[in-house]
Amino acid sequence: MLVFMKNFKLVTILLPLYLVINCATPIVLKQNIKSKSKNLEIELLKLTDGPDSFASGGANFYPKSSDVRLVHATLSFKNLKNTDHEIVFGKIALEPTYITILDDKGKETKKLNSPAFVRHFEVSVWNDVKEDTTGNNFATGKTENSITLKPNETATRTLIYFLPKAKSPEKLIFLDENSVVISLK
């Protein structure tokens, strides 16, 4: 009976920890995909489904609808030009688009699925609460919308997109780079 009680105690301690880790652990969808444009060498280091929340500026961010999840794309960029090159994160779209809007003439068009958030580090179980010490604070709205790379400089960012749970990520499109596409299928 004593052995049973010791094992039972161990299970009651470890089971909640196991559940928390597994529920918050992102699922890796793709990783280590390289692409190149005239200006940039681009590598998708990791594309993950989740986690569906993170903290910044003392606030928690998560989809307001249970039908939507967060998809995280950790990208590395290297400037191949001999001059500075600006990367605008809002022009890196995740397909498929899922929101339809009306244009000026009342015609339905698909809205660009730009990143909702840009982080300097990946969001994970353990650093989810870590603040972005480089200045991004989503609670106050102070965020990085672009980055300028010097010649041969490399930078890594995690772009976080909203995507309905019923849809799978298909591709990343770099609109500033002559629509370079990274297929995610």
C-alpha cells in the first residue's frame, strides 16, 4: 500500500505538469525552408501552430474567437544588397486569406493576411511570459513594423498570424520581394 501511495503522489504531481506542457506546446508544421530574392536570403526556420497566447507589456494576447488560432513563422533575413534594405513586416502575407472585404465599388476582395504581431524571439511554454527587451510592447502599441538591414546583415523575427482552425497555412508571400513565395504545403 505504501508503494501505491508514493506512486499515486508522484502521478498527481507530474500529471498536471505534463498536461500544461503538452497543451501549450506548439506543433511544428514546417522548418528550415530556404528561399532567395534579388535582395534577400530568406529562411523559414520554423512554422508552428500555436501557442495561442503570449504575454507582452503585462497583458495577455490571444484570439478572441475559439475558431481562430495563432500561427508563428520564425524567419531569418539576410540582406544581399550592397546598400541598406528595409523589410516591412506588414507586406509578408500568410495565405490563405480568410477575410473578405468590399472594395470602393462594392466588389468582394480578399484582405491581405498580414502578421498581427512581430516578436524578436519565439513564443514557447517557458519564454511566453518573457518581455521583449528590444522595445516591442503590444499592450502600449509600441511595436516594430519594419527593420532596415545593412549589407550582409542578418536578423531573425517571429511573425504571428491569425488563421481559422479549419484552414491550413499554404504559403508565405513576400510582396516587397517581387512576390517571392515560400510554399508551406
